[in-house]
Amino acid sequence: MKVYIVGTGYVGLVTAVCLADLGHLVCGVDIDPEKIETLQNGGCPIYEPGLTELLKKNLEEGRLSFKVDIGSEINEYDVAMIAVGTPERERDGRADLFYVAQTAKQIALHTTKNMLVVIGKSTVPIGTAQQISESLVSHNSVTSFHVGSNPETLREGNAVADFMQPDRIIMGGDIIATGCLRQLYEKIECPKVVTDTCSAEMIKLTANFMLAQRISSANALAQICEASGANIENVMQGVGLDKRIGPYFLQSGVGYGGSCFPKDTKNLIAIAKHHRIDHAIFQTVVDVNESQICYFMRKVEEMAIMTLKKRVIAIWGVAFKPETDDVREAPSIKIIKELLEDGAIVRVFDPVANVRREFSGKITHCDDMYEAVHGAEILLIVTEWECFKSADLKKVKSLMETPKIVDGRNIFNPSEMKQLGFKYSSIGRP
Ligand SMILES: NC(=O)c1ccc[n+]([C@@H]2O[C@H](COP(=O)([O-])OP(=O)(O)OC[C@H]3O[C@@H](n4cnc5c(N)ncnc54)[C@H](O)[C@@H]3O)[C@@H](O)[C@H]2O)c1
């Protein structure tokens, strides 16, 4: 098929590259000329394992192209997919549909053919596909548009594999839109859930809410464990073996971040409020997550003794999770802000991500993990990158001013750390 993808960010770019690799002819479009120039030259503007190789291959084999701005070439394509950002609206937390609306208008204005399938991939409030449809018709009364919803379920850091071998594909829309989606994904074998667009949109919000809810539950339970002498890791191992519960998303830590869970949970709360549905469960998931940073910072303050002012604090990991360069809504940002407010001197290391834009000139970015701990009084572990798990801890100890670690991701064994001579604190473990 010929696929036109609007938005070449984390979702749009992975979708474009993977659909091209499945044999489709794909054009990725973005309003950011710098991003498009990088892509046209075979460069990848984001860090995502395996993506650069696949991008180059499909460019060379002629199935993939990129261009700035939607234009009349859209008429050469069978389907247009919308993968633009839907950031949180400041006023009420609802997803801001400005970019989606802009895209729908541009698609309508440039389409002259009889029929076009338009698929929403962005995460949106329920009913957005219908609004896209109304917008298309209001700007173009000639073309027959069929709007579907195919919310993206990939995980950053594992996006290519998730796209190619997903647990399921959600297809919402009328028979023409879902027929188009079936054809698009015919080479991918997995359960395909075919439904209406509202349910498809709700599936995405529900999945992210349920996952965020599990993390917040694990974090709230970790606090009980720590206060009462239980070990959250052992507790969750025991609990996760219950087939009704399963082992995933039960890790406690510094809380969830990233471009999806924080905004999608708040979007769901705004939607619930709009419908006068006011159950505490929705807000509690967000509140627990926000309070988890305070819980972590209390540990840091206790470890620092008396004050953080002028204390050198090292941070390992600023990405919101391993294997990505994404720092949107990352817990590291809130932690660094608090440390700076308290007058600490902050040194960070992350294998691929950085927070230079957020803290320009205010903190030191180090070139390796050992450089970061040089002279530090406390090391904070904020992202569980593999390289940290195999760190030479004797070397770390010798480089630090005082051997103290607050581990927000529970990557080390508390008794081993004690044996090595560290003062060590983690989440939910005695
Ligand atoms: N990042 C994820 O892991 C993930 C996973 C599933 C779903 N989603 C959802 O997918 C959507 C996109 O997320 P993302 O992380 O890829 O965002 P992103 O910010 O990385 O990318 C969005 C891209 O859209 C471009 N854009 C904006 N307006 C445009 C327009 N009018 N025409 C062309 N391009 C335009 C921007 O320049 C940007 O490159 C969001 O709704 C998000 O919630 C994200």
C-alpha cells in the first residue's frame, strides 16, 4: 500500500520505517525541516535500538521518503496516518488536539481525489476520530473520507520489536478504514481487535491507565513494606506468580514518567470529569506517582544529613527509562530541580540521554559513570540502564567522597552493598 504518515516523532518515524520494511511505500511528513533533512540523509533524530539500520535500509531500497509539510502528493497515497503530538493541556490536563486539528485541516485542503482513508495513531480523547471526520468534511466536501483509529502501543526503547511483533493491533472504524488497516498489517501475525473508533481510542487510554495504576500500587505497597520490614521485591515476586495478576509493571521505584503515562492518565481524569465521573481511583494513581518523588527525596535528605547545600550529588540515568533518549516527564528532571533548589552540586551521567536543554549551565554532564561519581557524596540511581548494574562498585566507592547510594530502581542487592561498605537505601526493601 502507499502510506502517508504525518508526524515523524517517536511514533510516526517507527511506524514509517517499519511499514516500509513490511513492503509498503511510505512517505513521512513533518513540519520540522531540520528533522526531515536529517532523515533524508539517513540520520535518525532519536535513539531507538535497531531503528537507524532499518531506516537506512528502507531509504536505500526506495520504499521510504521524507518531506516537509503536507502537499498535493498526498493524492498519490491510499492512506494518511496522523502521528503528531497530543501534549497535555495546561488548563485541565486534557490532551491538546491543536496539532491533530492542524493536520486534519491540511489533509483536507490538499486532497483532491475521490476517497482517502485517514487513520489516527496519536493518543487522543475519546471521540477524536469523529471530530477529525467532521473537520475533514468541513474543509473538503469533494473527497469521501473514512476515518479510523489505530492507537500505537509500542514502547520506547523496544519500539521496532514491538511494532513488528505486537501483542495485538487495535483497529477502529468503518468497514473501509478497518479493511485498510487489515491490509496494512496483513504480514503481522497477532490478535487484531476490530471495533468502533471510540472504543479503539478508549483501549489506548485504558491500557496506559492500568499500567500506571500497577506502578502506583507497587509504589504505595513498597512504602508499607519498608515501614513494616517486608521486602517489596519478594512480595511482588510472590504476587506476580498469580496468573490472574502476572509479573509485569509491579516494580517499585521513583515513579513513572515519559511522554505517555503522565499525560494519558491526566487526559483520562479530564475526560472522566467532563462526564461528571469523579472516582478517586483515577486521581490517586497520579497522586501516588507524584508523591513517590517526595518519598525518594526524603531518603536523599536523610542520607545527606542536615543539608543538601553545596553537597556534590551524582545521578546515574536521566532518561525516563532505559534504552531511550527521551527525557519528557522523566523523574530525573523533578529530582534535579529539587536538588538545585536545595543548593546541591549535581553531576549526571546517562549513556544516551541528556538534560542540557532543561538545565543548561546548571549541572555537569559527565562522559562516563565513574567520572560522575568522582568526589560525590551521594549517588542517586534514577534509570536502570544495564551498564549501571554491572558497574565496578569497588571503583565507585574509591572515587566517591562518601560511599552513599540512594537507589531509586532497586538495581543492587542491599546486603551486598552493605558488605562492600556502602550506606545504601532503596525502595521498599529493608
Ligand atoms: N512516544 C511513545 O512512546 C508513544 C507511544 C504510543 C503513543 N504515543 C502517542 O503518539 C503521538 C505522537 O507521540 P510522539 O512521542 O511520536 O511525539 P513527538 O513529539 O516525538 O512527535 C510528533 C511529531 O509531529 C510533528 N508535527 C506536529 N504537527 C505537525 C503537522 N501539522 N504536520 C506534520 N508534522 C507535525 C512534530 O514536529 C513532531 O516531529 C502522541 O499522541 C503520543 O501520545 C506515543
